[in-house]
Amino acid sequence: MARSGVQYEDVQQAIETLLAKGDAPSVQKIRDVLGTGSFTTISDHLREWRFQREANRDLPASHAMPEPVLRLAESLWQKAQESAGEALASYREEADRRVAETEAAIQEARRQVEDAEQREAALSSHLAGTEQRLEQRSAALARVEAERDQWQERARQLEERLTRSLQQLDKLQKENEQQGQAHQQALADRDAQQLARLNQEEQRHEAAEARLMSLLDESRQERVSAEKRHDATVQQLEKRQDNLQRQLHETQVALGREEKQHRETQWARSRAEERIDTLRHEQSLLQARIDDQKRHIDEQAARLRTLDAELMRRIWQPGEDGVVSRSTEGGVETQEGSAAEPSESIR
């Protein structure tokens, strides 16, 4: 459908002007005569003029037209036909060339679109795998952090137990010292009492002996009785000495048990300190592993951001052969005064 900018009468008048000059009418020459108008509109009007001229060719010529004018018209018509044929061939060649170029550009654009879609699918798959690995790493990190919290809680509990053990050990040491001092004081008291008793017995024995010597002459019976009492006293002293030795042995045994318990407590303390050192070492190793995992996750996140940026850049980057700009130029060529309109008129 012709545009409303240039009317058929204007094109027909321009054609008559060209024919009067002896020039064959063409779209470019008609536009040069009019000074305006799109190639599509002029081409449609020219096609309509030619159709009407072909339709009117079989009509009888006017008897009023002079013969020279008729010959001139036929000559001009023949030249116009030749010029139109040449222009039509040129336009057809140009249109075929542009159609071929357009089809090649379309095929290249389709190939680039398919390549871009394949790259996008590959990047999407890689991105999904990376996100999955990142989720797995995050879950592993969460588990490691939970284990670290558990180990820290266990370390705290062990430290509390160690503190309580140390407090109990200090308490036991103080009690042992107090008991040892008490035992030593008791032994000292018992030794003093024993010595006092022995001194008293010795004094009594000396007194008895003195008395015995003074009364020796008086009565043998009394001497025998004194000896018996002396023997009984000696036996009692021996029994008391045995009791004291037994008590001393029991005290030494109890002290040995307490010293053994003290050594066991010291051993338990050393074991607890070794366990704490081991837990602290394990905690440092676990913290190092956590730091490595965090650093690896940060590297993965940075690599993921780089891939995302590269994906967005490749998605939005135009083709290197200017397909978009060529499409835009094709749209401009359909406007008034474009170079693509002759191809449309030929179609």
C-alpha cells in the first residue's frame, strides 16, 4: 500500500517530465524530480503507472495525434523500456545480493545465539554445581563449627573438672598436711608420755630397788613379792611398749596410704593436665581446619562471583559482526529515503 506522502498524480507528472526530456523513468530519477518521497511509495506509484500504461497499450491511438509525435512517443517508450529493464536488472542484482547478505547474517546470528545458549547452559550447569558444592561446604562448615563448639564445651567442662580436681587436691594436701602435723604431734605427745611413764617407772623401779635393798634383810618374802610386782610392772611396760609400737606402725601405714593417695592424686592431676594439653592441641588443629575451610569457601565465593560477572557480560555483549546494528540499519532503511526500499519495491 502506497504512503500518503507522495500522491500518484505527483509521480505521474514527474514521469511525464522525464519522458519529455527523453529520460527513462526510474525511482531515483522520479525522486530527484520530486525532491522528496520514499522509494517504496514512488516504486508503488511507478508500478501502477506501468500497469495502466500496459493496459492502455491495446487501445486505439487517437486520430488527432500527429505522426511525428507518435514516433517520438514510441521511441521514448522503447528507450524507457530499455532503461527500465536495465534499472530492474540492477535493482534485482542489488536486492539478491542484499538478500543473500541478510540471510548469511541471519544464519551467523542464529549460530551465535545457539553458541550463546550452549555457553549459557554450560555456565548454568557449572553454576548449579558450584552452588551445590558451596551448600555442601557450608553444611560441612556448619558441622565442623558444631563439632568445634562441642569440643570447646568439652574443654570447658574438663577445665572446670580440672579446677575442681585441683581445688580438691589442694584441699586434700592441706588436710594431709594437717593430719600429718596432727599425727606428728600425736606421736610426739605419745613419745613424751611414754618417756614420762618410763621415767616414772624408772623412778619407781629405783625407789623399789632402794626400798628392796633396805628391806632385804627384813624379809625374803617381801623381796619375792617386790620382784613379782617388778616383773608384773615390766610386763605391763612391755605391753604398753608393744601397743605403742603397734600404734606407731598403724600410724606409719596410714601415713603410707595417705602418701600413696597423694601420689595417685598427683598422677591424676598430671594425666588431667596432659589431657587438657591434648584437647588444646586438638582445638588448635580444629581451628586451623575451620580457618582453611573458611578461606576455601571465600575463594569459591569469589570464583562464583567472577563466573557470574563473566556470564552476564557474555549474555549482554552484542555480536562482533554488528548483527544488532545491522538489524537497526535495516529498520532505518525501511524509513523515508532509505537504500533498502528499492528491494521492497522489486518484491
